[in-house]
Amino acid sequence: AAALSAQLRLVLLALARLRAERPEAAIPAAPELLLFARFRALVEQWYREDRGLEEYRRALGLSEKKLAALCRAHAGRSPLQLIHARKLVEARRSLRYGTQSVAEIAYALGFRDPAYFSRFYRRLTGEAPRRPRGGATPPG
């Protein structure tokens, strides 16, 4: 519930920014915003699992084309890009502040093979997944 609430706040904030930047822009209907918030909540709930777009699509009752259009309209990115971005945030956090090995992080994020996780990470960041030198500690 907290994750859904946070995602909904982000969607509404983006909508407020759009309205401020382009008052003439059409404001999306509330049901569409709620569907997008539900998608973001599912991403938050499932990012540690190996789930395909088909499962997200089915959970929302949308066609592949409708899910893609929904994500493009509200985030400017594809559903897969949004899922990958969430996994990447967690991977970076785990590498920087966690104690797990790269392989353990890979498995914790739903990758079946640490080598695939390394390729995924390198493709999105341009660098190999590794801990920072000197070991970082969490803020606070």
C-alpha cells in the first residue's frame, strides 16, 4: 500500500509538472493514471523476481500495445525500460551499500545467471558491476 501510494504521488507530481509546463496539453483521464500507478506498484513488488512483460500485462488486463502506450504516455519509456531501471537502482544500491557478492545480488534481483546480470548491468551503465573501493557505508 505504501509503495502504491508513493507511485501514485509520483504520477500526480508528473501530471502537475506537465500542466505547469504545457497548460494546453490534454490531461490524461484518472483511470489511465491509476492503471499506470498499478503498473509501477507491480514493478516495485516484482522487481526482485524473473517476471516477463506478459505477467504484468495479464495482471493489469492490458494488451502489450496498450501497456506500451500507457508507459510511453506517462513516463516516456517502455515497460521493459521501467522494469530494468528499477532493477538497476537496486543493483547500484546493493553494490554500494550491501555486503553481498555480485552473484548474490544477481540472484536476489531475479537473474538466473550472474553472467547475464553482469551483461545487463554493463549494457545499462557502460561498466562492470563491482563494489566501490574503500567500501561505502549507508547514509545516516
